[in-house]
Amino acid sequence: MDEFNRPSDQEESKPQYEMRSEYKPPAPKRKGSFFPSLFGAVIGGFGVWLLMTTVAGAPEKVQVESNTDVKQTEQISVEVTTDLTEVIDEVIDSVVGVANLQTVHDFWSTTETSKEAGTGSGVIYKKQDGKAYIVTNHHVVEGAQELEITFDDGTKTAGKLVGSDIWTDLAVIEIDAKHVQTVATFGDSDVLKRGETVIAIGNPLGLGFSGSVTVGVVSGKDRSIPIDFDENGAIDWYADVLQTDAAINPGNSGGALINMAGQLIGINSMKISEATVEGIGLAIPINLAIPIIDHLETTGTVNRPTMGVSLIDLRNIPEQQQRGVLGVPDNVTDGVVITDVILNSPAQQAGVQKYDVIVEMDGEKIEDMVSLRKHLYNAKQVGDTMQMKVYREGRLLEVEMVLKDGNSF
């Protein structure tokens, strides 16, 4: 606003008000309107009173809204059946618990009692003439005075040891067949493939976990595991086994390794339990077990070929004695030394002498007692003829020997 339109000082000091769009002054009072106004007020008050009384006396109504989103949980029974569960149902009754009972002397009296020294598992593989036969591990029954067999339903019966073999860790037990419902069927472990699904059934950690099932795959075939039977730090044998990642724990020993056809393809034997190792379980291939089972069931033992000698590894002999006493050439570092020859044995009849050093059998190099034992037990039979090469006083000789049965070298 410029100076020509500027309001006067008196106008600037007036307060500013908001201007309304319409303004209506009050209507002038009319004379003689008192009674009608009074009557209207009375009628209006009565109406208000009547309305308030009606509202106050009316029952309170509560509106309930239904919630259509609320649903009640319903239990539905669904029985799931798979190829795996069907296989387990077929074979579970053939797997039993094996309790090793040994006599215990009471320190305070002269009484003797049978006490459970250990438990393992077993597999019923045959039922005939009122008897049934169970295969298990040698180490499960070792030292037992009595054997108690427990079926999957908890039924118990006495077992009789038919025979046992330390080298293959196999044993056969005989029981009364009256409680036997299922018998396992042998498969073919040679046709197994790596990655093939397998099922381990047994009693890990004792009968409290009887009939436990674990599932895995065949991790490897033809594994060779060193065994020290007498725990003296020296390897006595190499066991040929299957490798699986199906969980195998103490108590599973002697239990079944099953393929998806429901066939017995291995006898669970052990696991590698080092702190840094996980998921390596081992089983005896059924193709290796069958001939041993047959021998044990028939004769109670395994008749193996023997030479009739005592042996020691050449590498355990001091080098000075190797050259001076045995006369072994400098380039010969492996072999087996004959320390004694048994009277009337195959070795004596073949002309073998004390301190001969065996370096070859049937064209196969012999490095130590383990390789000698494997060739003798796995490649030869009682009555077979064996060709050997030995060093005697520095000379390499060939010896022919006819093997006989026995349980030593």
C-alpha cells in the first residue's frame, strides 16, 4: 500500500476482526407472547422427560459379531507307507538281540550267578526241523557260558553256540524255532553299487534300543581293515568289509545290513570310532560270510589249510642276524621266517627246515605273516598243493607242499 492509500494512525490502532459473510441482527420482541412461550416450554420439557425415561428403561442390547476366521485343529490319522517301511516290516522280526551271559563268583559267598557281560545282535537265516539258526559276530559270543536271545516283541529264549571263527568274526547260534516267524534271505554282496541305499537293523547300546533302524548308502566295497586280535600293537589280520554311512554303534554288532529288496547283504561288524571320524560303519559281505556260516553250522569250526610251522616276520629280525644267521641277500627285506617245524606236518613232509625264509607262494609275493595268512586262508583249500619259494642259507629254493586241515599255520 502506498502513502496515498495508507490509513490514518487512528485506523491502524483498531483491532482487526474477521468479517462474516452474513450477519442477522436479533428479531425485535413481540408483545403478548409470554403464555404461548411458556406452554411450548412445558410441552418440550415433558417430551424430553418422556424420551429419557424410555431410553433408561429399555434393556441393553449387546451386538455379537461372529468370527468366521476361527478354525479348530482336527487330528487326522494318516498311515504313511513307503518302500522303506515295507522292507523293514518284512525283515524286522528276523533280527534278534544276543546277550552274552558269563558266570560271576560272589566274593562274600560261594554262590555263582550268570551276569550279562555284553549284548549284540543277530540275524535268523534258517529254520529247519524245529530248530532255527542265527548268524552273529564272534566277538559278541566270545567267552559266553550262556546265550539269551531276545526277539523284536520281547520274547526270550535260550541259545546254543554251534561254532565261532575269530578270523572272520562270525558265529552261529542254534535256538528252538517255536518263536521264529521270519527268516532273512541272503542277497548278493558282489553286485552292490556305491550309493545304493542300505538299512542297518540291530540293538545299539543294548536291548533298550532293540530293533533300531538306520538308513544310509554303500560308501565303499572291498575295504581291507587291519585287525589286532591280541591287542599287542601288531596287526594279525586284514578283514575284508563293506563300508556304509548307516549309523552302527556298540550293540549293532552281528545285526543285519539289508538292501532295498529286503535281502541280507552284510553282517554289521564294527565302526571306526576315532574322534575325527564320522559315518564310517563296516559290515562283513554276505558272499564272504556264507561259506563260513555253512562250515560253522555243519562242523562247528572252519577247517583251514595248514603247513604246520611257527613263523615270525623277517622285518622283526635284526639286520645283522638276517645276513649272518639266515643268509638272506641284501636286497631281500620282506618275508616270513620259519622258527619251528611241527613233527609229521605238511611242512616237514615237504622238506621245509627251520630258519627257511618264505618270500613267495604260488607266484604271489609274501611280505609278512598277514599276507601269508590271507593267501593260505583265502586262496587255498585243505588238500591243495602249494608252491613256495624260500631262502635257505642264501640260496633260493622251490618247495611243493600238500596242505592239511588245522587251526594254525
